[in-house]
Amino acid sequence: MQIAQESIFTSSTQVNAQLEGRLQNKAYDIQVHDLEWITDGEGVLKPNSSCFLELIFNPESIWEGTYAGRQHHDGFQNLGPLLFAPPDTTMHCRWDKGRQQTIGCMFDIDSLSALHGFDWDWAAIDLQRTFDVQNPFLLAGLRRLAEEAVTPSFASELQAECTLVLLALELRRHFLGTPKDPEVALGKLSHRQMCLVNELIDSAIGSGPSLDDFAEACDIPARQLSIMFKRVSGMTLRNYVANARLKKAKNFLSDQRLMVKQVAYMCGFKSAAAFAAAFRKEVGVTPQEFRESLGQIAETTH
């Protein structure tokens, strides 16, 4: 069953809404809307067990909100351009008539495998801080998701999930802090951090995550990450990523629907030529030759 934003917001106010883009699967629903509120109105936002992030572009109307059923209930406050609604909350909203473009992002953390094992105690956060969130990383990530939703690529699903993982980790850092794992104090990467590194590699497209991206996700300095990673895996992070990309490339090459240049992009290579050179150096044949050999093997088994 897919997550759907339509189930979390209720209002009887008339609105002209145009859906400009959407990305959706069982873990998330990302929608870009052009909205025109005909009159002033009120509504209720209730994300249930999911997280909800919304960014409003060029708002002509003012939105205000207040949470119900929580200790902090200080009346309506300006929501600002960036709003975060934690799971299991109910927000009462009101707004002036006017036009706005929005990207709403609803996602279920438990369905994003890279985030398993983290503590998500949203009930502990100060709900006052979820209005008018000041965080450039979240802003940039939502803008990237908006672009992907409006103009999807062949790898939009991978791009969306990778970006959501990083956004969720930033939400955790922004609102909950990042307690250290015991293994980190001993100079080792924890099992959870190794799983996170692997998930970021597996879900990456284009140039993929940088050393700084891995370090930020694991919440340790980049130089320290490099040392700790080699201590655990026996190889450098760069070599580990390279090997993982080639392994992923072999799996993608078995799909005849994908062009070689698409496989190159999905596995983090800057060009098809760079991919071919790296693949041939490691495997001994070009990506096309490897694909043809897979076809020959399939023919002999039938």
C-alpha cells in the first residue's frame, strides 16, 4: 500500500489546485502543487505515523498553525516557508486567501531501510521549533526533490530515496541531536554506520555521495571516518565504493532495457567512457562485452 498525502489534510475551503509533479511509492509521497486559495480558510494536518515536510515557494498568503493535544499549545504561529510536522501530531492551520507553490513530502522512516536502528523519539522535541524551520540543508534537499518530481528522470526513485535518507538524518540532527555509538568511542564504525554507508552507496546515482556526505550521515569527521572505515573493512572507503559500484553495474547490465550510459550514471560514473575504462580494468572486458556474455550464457541454459 502506498503512502498518500490526500489522507493527512482535511479542509472544506475552496482551492484551485494543479498538481505539477509527483513521486510516490510505499515509503514516500512527494507532490508539487500550484495552489490558489479562493477565500480565507482553516484545516487540520495529521500525518499519523509518517513525517511531513513542506516548503512554500513565493507565498502570497500567510499560514499559521498550532498543535493540539500537546503540552505546548501557545496559540497560532506563522508557519513560515518551511514546516516540519512530526509523526502522531495534529496541527490546526489557518490561512489567508492567495496563491502559493508548494512541495509536500510525506515519508515513513520505518520503510527507508537505511534508517533502521536509529532512535526517532519525536515526542521529545520542542514543537515550537517545527514552525519556520531555519535549515539550509533541508531547503536545498526539498528543492532537489521538487525538480525531480516536476521533471523526473529514469532514476528518480533512487534519487528521491537517497535524498530522503539524508533529509531524515538532518531532521534527526536538527531536532534530536546525534548521540554517539559506543563503538565510535573505541575508534570503530558501528554496525549501524556500516549499514548506512552501504545503503547510501546502493541508493546513489550520478556522482553519488562524497566523503563529506558519508561523514555527515555517520556524524563523524571525514578524516576520522576514513581511518575508522579502513580499520573495520581492511580497505579504503574509495576502493570500497569503487568495488560496490562495479558490483551494482554488473546487476544493472543484466537488464537489457538499460543503455550502458544509463548504467554508468546510475553507478556514479561521470561518463560512459570513464565507466567503460574502470569496468574493463577490473573485469577484463567492456560493459557491452560483459552484457553480451550474459546473453550467451542465458541462451545456453535454455
